[in-house]
Amino acid sequence: MAASDLRVFGAIEGEVRDAAGIRQLGATVRLYDRQEQEVARQLTGPDGVFRFPALSPDLYSIRVSLASYIPAVRQQILVRAGANSYLAIQLATIFSTIELVSIVPHGPVQAVSDDWKWVLRSANATRPVLRFRSILDPVLEVKRTDRKLFTATRGMMRLSAGDGAPTALLGSEPDLGTAFALATSVFGDNELRVSGNLGLSTNTGASATSFRTRYTRTGPHSVTPDVELTVRQTAIRQASLGLLTGPGAVQGTPTLRTMSLKLLDEQQVTDHLSVRYGVLLESVVFLDRINLMSPFARFTYDLGELGQVDLGYSSGAPALDLLMPENGTMASDLTGLGLFPRVSLREGRARVQRTDNYELGYRKMERSRVYSAAMYIENVRDAAMTVAAPAGLLPASDLLPDISSNASIFNLGNYRAMGYMASVLQDFGSGWTASVAAGAGDALTPMEVGAAVLEAGELRKRFKTTHRQWAALRMTGAIPVTDTRIAASYMWSPDGALTPAHAWLTQRWQPQTGLNVQIRQPIPSSGGGPSRWEMNAEVRNLLAQGYVPIPGPDGQSLYFVQFPRSLRGGLSFIF
């Protein structure tokens, strides 16, 4: 990189010590951008030092964690072009702090004087008092003394459009929409998040609306769990004007409504054992009212230098809080907000897909490399699969029109699956990473290919579970100067089998079928200030893999698809 290029970037560096001033080896330092998305991660070396170079001028956040210590968090770290932001981090068993020492254009910074180091190491009687006083970090002082109603407000607005059937990994979402998310602190120690989405399917004309409110207690001694209330509503198009014809016919366009209340909490049980758990109470109204309860939990045991072991469990709806980044971001709020439950019809009655998932995972970090492995057992009830079928091939009482495409949702019944995976992630620096994963799991394979499909019940019996292998590759990175962020992945699996997506509770990467590319491009602005614009484009399953044809009578065929091909684009405003 040329010297002229270096002047347009900044850096964040620092050192991690304990309360006695001893440098800490192996502390995990995570870097988040303005959208609270994790952009980089490092482990401190023997000298306790870390550095994130080549950062675009912006506001960032840092989170530092180490076994047996309370995590330290610092937000609103300003990075200027050609300057280094130096952090002095102190980890303790009661409170941890991060002090922004100075911002200098060149060279390292002496964060703590030699005299102060000598006091920390030698004055045993005064160390507890000094440590207690050191928690009065300016950020915490504001929270204790500044009791304003709304502070630290930030937000995001996104306009998105798509082509085809942009069915997501775990649910359905419209392909055209406007979404917003707003987060603010209430009286210092409370955070309120409000988000909403107004969507429209360009293929069907069906509209969809979602709204969510989330409350989080952010104080240092908080014992209150996160509380989240979400309501969703969407119109369902009628299949050839024949949806539920007969005694149970619905006049007009039927509407799918959901309301959910989620409680989420996280506890440090021992120095090495932590648990993240919650429950989702959901009411789904479509032709009937279905009340559901979905508990979930993930236990994490820290083995120190040997890595960590995770045990995950979820029942019912997918546990999005175990799949998303641990801090919960505005981008993840918008992603989860647009996902509707997987609803299907079976003999004219509405069913909701339910999954009991048991998973065991292992994770170990070695310098710039991360090794992961996991295995799972899941039981799926009322599996909802996307199907494209000619009119009249299947009865309308077993086909629910998809909210985002001209295809339909078919209830494939119940099945049990087992699988495992192993992956390696390599960090090349400058924001570039590569991941390789491989594994095997149970897939649904059609039997008696030459037989004609006569009815829905016979079609369900045509599938059996078979063990299939798969492999995946993923690369992420940022192009200097333009700051273009790219994420590309490819997952190979054998043809002729329907591979339902598994929601990994202990892995940070969710492999997706086929070739997928996502591009995010910041838009230069001459106005300055904290706000910015960003364009994004996404291609899902570009090669249309995983399409399973089923021959029917009179030479007609229907296709089962778990992850349809689609193209999406959008424009985001972040402030």
C-alpha cells in the first residue's frame, strides 16, 4: 500500500492488563463498526498488545473479554485519517474499563507512566482502592450523573428491492421493502430499540408489515432480562382464486398475523461457565389461532488455552439470538424483523414448522486461525418446503401461496436428522478472512422417481432421509481506498436430494446452498458528520442448486426448493 493511501486510514491499538498492571495474553479483542457489526477480531500476544490497522475514518466500538474477568466495552471511538487511537484496557473481576488515552498521528503512546506501574505492582494495600476508583470511566460517569431522557441515539434506514423469491434461510420475507431501526439510551442505564418494516411482494402484490420494540437494561448491576415485543402481518395471495375452496373457503385475501414476546438473559454461572437463555411466546393467527412457546439456551464452558465448548438447545421457532452476533445489532434486528414463521397447510388446516435442536460445538483460537467443530440432532415437525407446481397438480388445501414469490409452501411432514461439521477460519489481516467447512447430514431424497404423484399424502411418503456429504468455502474482506466490503460463499452438496437448512446454534457461520455473494459499498459524502450512506447488493444461490424435480402425471413435474435463487439490492442510511 502506498504512503499516500495510508494517510486516508486510521488505526486502533492498545494493551490489555489486569488490575495489578500485568499484561494479559490471549484476551479476545473484537472490533465493531457503527452498525455494531463485528469487522475484526484479534488475540493479544505475550505483551498484551493488539492493533487494528487500515481503518476507514468513522466511529467504532471495542469489546475485550478474557476468562475469569468481566468484559470491557468502549463505544464511540473516533478514528481519524492518519491517526492512531490508543486504548489502555484494565480487566478486573468486578469492573473492567477502557481508557482512550490519546490520539496521535505517529508512533506508539506511553499510556501508563513507570511511576504509576510501580504503584500498581507494589502498593498491595492501596490496589483495591485504586481499582475501585478506576471504574469511574468518563462513560460510566455520564451514565451515573447524566440522567437525560434520551442519549446516545443512533439509527438506520434501509430501502431494499429484489427479484425472484428471496426466501431467507429460516423464514420468508418480501422482496421489496422499507425498514428502519432506532436505538437510544433512556435515563442512562436503559436502552430502547424500535424497528419496523413495510414490505411488498412484486410478484404477488401481497403487502407485509412488521414492528418491534426491545428494552434492555444496560447498567453494570443489571439483572433485568431483555424484553422484546414483535408484531407482523402479511396478506396471502390466493392460488388461482381457489384457496380453501369448499366448506372452509375464505372470502377475500386471507391474512397471516403473528405477535411474539421474547425474554432473553445471560448469566455468568462460574468463572468458566456462562449461559445465554430465553423463551419466545408466539401467537400465529391464520384461519385459526396457534399459540406456541419456544425456549432456547446455550451453555459455554471456557477451557482457557484449550478453547471453549458450547451446548445449545432450541425448541420450536429458530433461536435467532443464538444465531446473530452476541451483542445484538441494528442490522440483525432488521434481518429478524422481516422473517415470518414457516406456515403451511395440511388438509386445509394451518401448521407452523417446529424444530427441536440439540447441538454440541467446540471452538479454539490459535493466533490468526480459528478451529470449530459441531454435531447436532434435530426433530422437525410440519416441515414447510417451497414448491413450484402446475395448477391442479396438488389440491389447494395443501398448498399455501408463498408471500414473496409465485411458488407455494408445502407441508412435507415430520422427519429426524443428524449431522456434523468442522471448519477452519484464517485471518489474513487487513480485514480479509477465509473459511473452509465440510460435514455431513441427513437429507430428504425422493423415492420411486418414475411414479406419478396423485395426492399430497402420497407425496409426503415419497421422501426418505439419507446421509449426504457437503463442503463449503467463504471469503470476506474489504478493498482499501473504496472500502468496498465483500462476502462470498459457495456450498456444494449432491444433486437429487433436498437438504433442509440447519440453524447452527454454536457456529458463527451459517452455510447456505449454492453460490452467494454480498457487496456493501459506502457512498462518499462531502457533508461530513456521523451519518453516512451505503449501497448493498446480494445474490443468493446464483447457480440454482438444490432444485429437486418430482415427475407427475401427464408429463408434468413439480420442483422442491429449499433456497431459491434471487437477486437483491438496497440503500441504507446510517446515523
